[in-house]
Amino acid sequence: MPDFPPSTAVRRLPARHRLFTGLTVALALALPGLVAAQNTDGKDPRHDEAQEIDRIVVNASPLRQTAEELSQPVEVLNGERLDQTKSATLGETLDKVPGVQTSNFGAGVGRPIIRGLDGPRVGVLSGGLGSQDVSTISQDHATAVEPFLADQIEVLKGPATLLYGSGAIGGVVNVVDGRIAERALDETVRGRAELRYDSVNQGRTAMARVDASGADGALVLHADGVYRDQDDYDTPDGEQSNSFVETRTGALGASYIGADGFLGVSFSRYDNRYGNPGEPGDPAAGEPGVSLDMLQNRFELKAGVNRDFWIFDGLRLGFAHTAYEHTEFEGADIGTRFTNDADEGRLELTHKAFGAWTGAIGLQSAERAFEAIGDEAFVPRTKTRSNGLFWMEHGQWDAFQVDLGVRADRVRTDAAGLPRRSFSPVSLSAGALWRFSDAWRLSLNLDRAERAPAEEELFADGPHVATASYEIGDSTMREERADQIELGLHYHGDRFDAKASVYHTRFDGFIYLAETGLFTPPEPGEDPLPIRVWTQDDARFRGIEAEVIAHLVDNDRGKLDLRVFGDHVRGELDGLPSGTDRDLPRIAPSRFGLDMNWEADQWRAGLGATRVLRQDDVAAGESETAGYTLVDAHFAWHWDTDNYGWEVFLDGRNLGDADARVHTSFLKDNVLLPGRNFSAGVRLFF
């Protein structure tokens, strides 16, 4: 890995010292838990038992409903299922969830794509509040969220603008990290730690988290940390140059838990450095590669009241202040520096039941100041303020339920030297769910969601290296509006679980980056760049997704499950003249897969394969991608000693060493996914 200079915020240690430091920090965080655990009541601290996904409480819902009680489609990863899929990026962690795929800009960048929609249309939340990074501004910017520290990850598919604002027109991913405890612990100390090694990139990862409370349980303290050091990864065609990743992140939190609620604070730091494999440079010619150095500091305050007052029976308050910066290095030289300072506040009030109806009202306010400084500052300094008011109601009559909601936002965007733009998006939602038998339920969702254009869509004007083009925004754009209808069917039985959804979304004023066929004037030593313009046109998205789990064996010897899943989405421009190319660029390809999972008393094993189909529905000037099959396998052995548990694991990914290119990536023609990889490590639970 190349030797890069230290950033202005953090001093880099030599690689061997960094590894030692990371492991020491992880073990130091775990040690107090081990000592304290030996004084407990001898409870068996095994890995979290697998839960029925439909019965897990979804934290992204103000009413704290379970997945089974929500009419909107939702997926939840936690426990062993999360351990089996977690990766260095959020998108890769969720990549086998039906309807969810990942963007890709090398090993350090992978943002979730929900039903073909990405970027600012997908909200990424940390504990219910926006992550406030700049991953929506450019495809080479990573999210400032660490999957290895998640207690659970929730995916709300379809418009979530009703709850989380106009940016969530495609869906929301909420990472629940538990840094601020909302209820007393069941034991004095609990925690987990993990060490792992990846063969494809000689990657070393160390993770630990500890939660502890006093004798009366009123004060709960939290500490966590992750260290990651990955070299350039191997592909079937050789090493992928400039694909390294270094991550150091951690947090401290404290909560006071009372009889009627809680009050807590946390401080976290996310430090991430990674290479851009799209600009690997040429060491032989003395041309350096490009790397990105991210640093985010975040302060959070949360409070909750669980008692009756006036017409309400609960209150939740959340506030986050985020200071973000990242610098793009060209070898040892500073290229462009991005900063983003943001404040976000959220208030939710749940009201008492009125007949069959329960509900919540809420306020959300955010302010964000974004600036790019340097040669590649293609978006001007921008300040965005948004305020929103939402109201949702849930009605329940035996086997039938109705969910209604409305939200109104006011978004104001000020860009340096340009006229102010103001938007007033309004979103409406209606959902119905009918449990027409003990095993079956049918859902119907109707949504109208509006989104204010993002900074780069309005004000871009300059060369954008990540897209290898000269981008031009349109400051006269109006709100983007989506009208969606979705029909879902869910079966839950003793031998089978199954669910399927079909949806159709019509966009009025869909915003996308369009080819013009023009190029910038040639300059000495520089190739001309294609000119792309942010454009609005009507569009349609149609899709289907399904998952079936067959419980083949469930007896004293263990459990054997077969899972089959698949998804398909098609995105096209609407209303264009006959013969015009209507396909939208970088739409996720169709895929299907199957997994076989065996679980016994002390061990579990899995074998699976995912087939990604050829994507030849491409926009003008866009290349096709070939299909490929990714085969993976998992094995874990668990045992308990005294008052804590151990688990050794061995995972294999892309066992067939397939030549795989991510169609949604701007780098798909030059960058391959990692080749065959074996991950081995140990987990500790106490």
C-alpha cells in the first residue's frame, strides 16, 4: 500500500503499529466485560438467538411496531444473519436483501440502492438521524456508518419521505447502533468483540463494544471501536490497484434510565482512508494514485418520555451535530477538500388511542453547510435548511388495518453567488393490510412522495472526476414527484415462509444525469471530458421481488433451511418519441439466488449462490455488463466457557473466482469485484 502523508486531523502510524494498536484497543474494550462477567449469575452468554424477523421491533417506526405490523415492506438484519453478511460497506452488507443492491467505487465505497434508486433518494440513518456525510454528492464518497457496530439494520423499501423528509423518496436504511441506551440492561455488563482476517486483501479487522450499568441500573455506559486495515484486493485478473481501505472508528455513550423514560448522549469519531481504483495512477511513470481521507465527529443527544400527558402517551427527542470533512489526495498532494457541518433535530409525539386509532405527530429540522475547496470543486458552497411536519395514523380492526400519513416540508437552498431556491414538497401515504388467515396477509400501499433537488443536481458546474465528465446542473429544477402503487403478499407457516411484492412508480420530473454527446475543449496534457447535464423528464419504474424460505428439517439434530430469492427492476424514461432510447443509466440488473443453511446445537453452516443476470437495458453511451455467479459459504462453531461464549468462523466469498462487474458503478469497465476470499476469525460474547 502506498505511503500517504498524514491528514491535518490525525497522525498515521506505521502499519504494524496500527495493527497492534487496533488489536490492543479491541481487547482493552473487551477486558472489563470479561472481568465483570465472571462475577455474574452464570447466565449463558451465547450469541443472540435467531428471532422471527417479522416480530422484531422496527426502530424507524415512531410507533415502535414490529415488521409484521407494518404495511410498508421492511427488512431487518440482526444477530447471526447480520454476522454472516456484514462487510466494510453498508451496501455490501445489504446486498443479498431482495430489492437492495449496492453501488461500488472500490472496496471503500458501497451505498445501498433500493429498487433501482440510489444517491439522495435513499436516506442513510444512524439511530434514526441522518448520517450527514457527503456520500450523495459524489459516487466516490463513502457513508460514515460502520456496519460492524450495528445491533440491527432496518431497510424501509419504497417512499419513506413521510417520516424522514424529501430525500427518502426511494427508501431508508436505518443502522441501530445502541450507543445511547433507551432501557436498562438485563445484566450488569454485556458486550461482544471480533477479530478477523481476509485473504483477498490481507485485511485485518478488530471490533469490540461494551455496555455496562451500575447496581441500580439507572446509569448505562457504552464504548465501541473498530479498526480495519486492508491492502489492495486481488481479482481474477490480478491485483486491483489503489483499492486499499483503512478505518478507525469508535464512540462513547452514557444514558440515565428512569421509570418514565431516558436521557442520553454519545460522541463518535469516524476516520476512514481509502483508495480510488478509478484513478490508480502509474507508479512506473511517476504518476500518483488518488486517495480519500475522511473524518467525521458526531455528537448526539436523545431523550424519551413514556408516560401519559394531555392527549399523548409518549415523546421522543433526538438531536445530532455532525462535523465532517474529507480530503482527496493526489499522491502526497492535496487535491480537493470537502466539508459538511450539519445539525438535525427530531421530535416525535405518540398520542393515546382514540377508538381503533393510534398515531404520532412529529417535527424535523435540519441545517447543512457544504463546501468544496480545490480544483475539483464542481459544486459551489451551499447552505441548505429544511423543516418538516408529519402526522401518521394507524387503525386496527381485528384482521384489517389501515395506515395513513401526510408530511409537509420547506426546503431552502442558498448557493454562493446564485439565486436562492425554495421548495415545498408534500408527501401522502395510504396503506392497508388484511390478514385473511392465520398464515396469509395481503398489503396494498399507495404513495405520493415529493423530493427537493440536491445540491449537485441544481448547481453542479465543473469537471467531476468520479463520473469522468463535466457536469452541469440546472438551478431552475422543480420538485421531483413519485406516485407509487405496491401490492404485497406474505405467508408464514410451519414449513414455509414466503413474501412477494410487485410495484409500479411513475415519476413526474425524474432527475438524472444525461449524456449530451458533447465534449469539453481539449487542453494540453488533458483528454476532453464528455459533458453531462442534470435533466428532468418523466419516468417509470416497475419491479418485482420475492423470497421463499423452506424449513426442510427441524428436529433434535438441528435445523435445515433453504432460501430462494430474486428481484427485478426496470427504469425507463416516459413520454419520449417513438424510437428514442428510453432506458435510464446504471439500473441494477435482475438476479436470483439460493442459500442452504444448517444450524445445530453448537455450529452452523451455509452454502449459497447468487446469479446476477446480464444487463443490456442500457442508456445511450452506456456499456452493458455480463452476468456472473457469486458462490459463498459460511461455517461457525460456538462454545461457552464460564460466563462468556466463543465463536470461531470461516467464511468464503466468490468461491468460483468469478469475473464480476457492478453495473451500477461508474467504474464497471475498469474495476472488478474482489476475487476468491476466505475470512477467518473469532468472536467473543459476554
